[in-house]
Amino acid sequence: MKRHAHLMPRICTWENLALAFHKAAAGKRRSAAVIRFEANLPDELNTLVAELESGTWQPGAFHRFLVRDPKLRVIHAAPFRDRVVHHSLMNVAGPCFEQGAVSHSYACRTGRGNVAAVQHAARCTRKFRHFLKLDVRRYFDSIPHDTLRGLFRRQFKDGTFLALLDRVLDCFHTTAGCGLPIGTLTSQYFANFYLDGLDHWIMETLRCPAYARYMDDLVLWHDDPAVLAGWLGEIQDWLMARRGLELKGSPGPAPCAEGLPFLGYRLLPGRVLLGRTARRRFRQRLRGYETDHAAGLLPMADLQRRADALLAFTEVARCRDWRRRTLATLPLAGETCPP
């Protein structure tokens, strides 16, 4: 595959940085950091352009906090100024990272996402009798920097751009030489890109008839469970040898009739159900948004936008009656329960 070059001149433009600012600020206009940056926007953007052109930009310190979503995760939020830089990089390089991806890799890709992933998985669950669900042990924490750097150099030949990627990579580690920070845009792209080679190997070498990946959640389908059981060991060997990663313990192949847990849903042949944990998270988030709105922390437009996103997540599943009951007990301010 032809390597990409000449990215930095496109990244280091005022127009690209301005677009990056608006993307980074979306939904956060009331944040003190965004307000400070926007108050001096022309100078801030001109400074970033100069630093990126000269190679003197340096990332700042992360803000670390914990979320339960549903399991406890450590989130590292970059300073707002750095988030603008991350968006400026991905405005230009994002399509390059996606270029070699297989059609059934769904995370961090335009026109895909978790809804498309679930719809594809539901079709496969109807078509095949067995599935093998896998995920990678401590994925973001375990990605080796040196291996990722090597993949960058197979994708790009712009030395200045590669040095900038290295700088983004070097600013964080969980153990020596390993780890990406959960919570940054660049980490999402890097982590999704890191397993592109596995996708191709599963589809082209193993010749898996049906496959889906959402970041580090993988599902393979086949009518013969013995074939899936054999692939489990091969995939673990490939991950360790080529990417330095391990799979979490897997129960092995299972019948589709028993239900496939995937991205908060439970998929059965002919039915998509919303998982118990996803239902609890839906109620908790909707309550939280309503509380923030009542306290004056969340404008009505933002409340409606976030509630709409929650509703879109549930609409893939067969849960209309549950959704109506839940909305009836948690009505949005000034809104009535939809039919």
C-alpha cells in the first residue's frame, strides 16, 4: 500500500485549526477552558500554527479522573489546547488511518459506529448457528509503543508528521513503553488502526465467513463450532506474536440461539434486546441530564441533544414498551413522552 506524505502543510493551516477548535468545543462551550481559548481565538490558533510548523508544540499534562461505564475506567483528559491539536491531526490523517480498514471494522469510522455494528451482528446471528466472541485484555493499557510506531511508518512517510505522532504517543504510558490514554481522539484512532492487520488476517487467511470488530471487541460466526474453537488459539498466537497482546479468557464458541452479548445488546436470531446493564445506564444518564438541566448546568438544547442520542441507542433493540415506561417516569423538562 502506498504510504501517505505531505500531511503537515494541510495540518498547519489556520482554517484546519479553526475547524479543529469548533470540533473540540462542540458540546463544551460553557467550559472555562473553552471560554478562555475562544476569548483569544485568533492568537491561540496562530500560535498553534507556528508551533506545529516549527515542530515546537509540546503536549500538556492530562487531567485524570474515574468513571463507571459500567465498569470502573481511568479517563485521561488532555488540555483543551491539545484537544484542538488532536482534531487538527485527525481532520487530515483520519481518512489515511481508515484507508486500509476492512468493511466490518466499526469504531471511529465515518458512516459506521455501534448501531451499524449491531445491525451487522444481528444479521450474522440470524444467518449462522454459532459465534465466537473475543476481547483483548486491558487493550488500551497494553498497546506497545514501538510496535505502533512501526505501523505508523508503514502508513506514512512524512517525517515531520511521524515526529508529531511520536510526540503524541510519548506523552503517556501505563507501563514502560506501553499504553494509550482512554479519553483522547488520537487514542481512539490509534487503537482502532492497531488491529487492522488482525481484521485482514481473520477475513483473508482464516477466511472467516462473517466477522465484526468494534475496537477490541471481536465476533466471528460459523456453523461449525469446532472451526471456531480452532481459530481461538490461532488468533491468540497471532495477537501475541504480531501485536504483543493477550485475549481475555474466552468460554469458546456458543450457539447463537443462546444469545450474543455485544455492545450493550443481546442478539438472538430474529431479535435484538437491550442488555440489563445498558438499561440501567440509560436510566442513570437520563436522570443525570435532567438533574444538570434543573440545576442550570445543561441548556435545554444540550439536554435534548443528549437525550436524543440515548434514545437512538435504544431504538435498535426491541424495547419499545420498556422505553415508554422509562420515559414516562423520567420526562424531560418541557417534553412529553413520545409515542
